[in-house]
Amino acid sequence: MGGRTDRVALLADAAVALLAEGGMRALTHRAVDARAGVPLGTTSAYLRTRQALIEAVVRRLVELDRLDLAAHALPTDPAAPPTGPLDAADLDRLATGIAELLDRWLTTGRDRTLARYACLLEAVHRPELRRILEHGTVLRVQARQLLTQAGAPDPRRQGDQFVAFVDGLLFDRLVGAGALGAPPPGSPESRADLRAGVRSALRAFTGT
């Protein structure tokens, strides 16, 4: 990665920080310039419109999320063929990986999680930004494949429900009432609690 790619990544990271702090109202080209520490007008030169800026943020979020998925031994390619049936031990490992990933998105990846929600809310009111939701589509395809391997009776519907459950769990721990009584993010107790919730969902969907 180099040149323009590096510069756009720098600007996108600055935009993510702004979104996490102040939501969409905080996202301006001038504010990104200031946060990134680049000359005034740099963001406009690379990402001329607001839509281009938001799309750059989304691409950066997808890129970093995929790195996180790979780091926790979770599938990153929705087009990859199934590798074989999943048993209870496989689902235990999957639940552990997902719990660790969620805990990361509540701690070191917190800004990215908040930025993602800000972008998704913006897309509700601006249909031209609907491509932001493509990342969620990728995760749904992956979940359907995993539940197919695990022997779920209706993997398409249940895969969508599982993604909704995991995303709801993340949202609840980040900004919902669940954050009040849950173990502190980043702690072993947090990861254990998240794992228990994810494993219960997998058990309900697969009977395994």
C-alpha cells in the first residue's frame, strides 16, 4: 500500500474518530484535515464530496473488520466453499472467536463500531448510501454457510437471525442498557459472558 492508498486510509481513520466522537454532524472535510494533521483542502482533494468521504470510511471499516475476522480465525471470504461439517467442538471454538472479536470491537475497536452505526443510520435517510450495508450482507452469507455446515434446519433464515443477534449483542453492550450490568469490556469476564451468549444462540439454531 502506498501513495494515494495510504493517504486515503489516513483520512478515513481520522473520519472514523470524528464519527465516533460526534456522529455525522462532526464529519466535515475541514474537520478531517485537522484530525489527520494534513494541510487544509487535502481531504477535498482526495475525496471531493461528502458521499465519497463516507464511502471511504465504509471501505476502511470493511478492510479493518476483515483483518479482525482473520486474526480470530473467523471466515473472511463469503465465496469460499464449505470445508466440512461442524461439530460441537467447532461451534465452541467459533463462539470463543466471536466473543473475542466482539470484545475487541467494544474496546480497541470501539471507535470503528460507533462509526459503523453512524453510517448505517445515515443510510436510512440517504438511499444512495445503501452500499454501506453490503458489509452486513457478507457477514450474513458467511453465517448461512457456517450454520449449513453445523446442520441447522433453515440456515438461510437462521443465519440472518444469528447475525442480527450478534449485532444486537454488540449494540446492547456498547450503547444499550446491557452496558450497565455487563462485565467491563476487555476483561476475561466480558469475553466469557459474550461467549456464553453466542454459544447459546448457536446451540438454539443448530441443536448442537
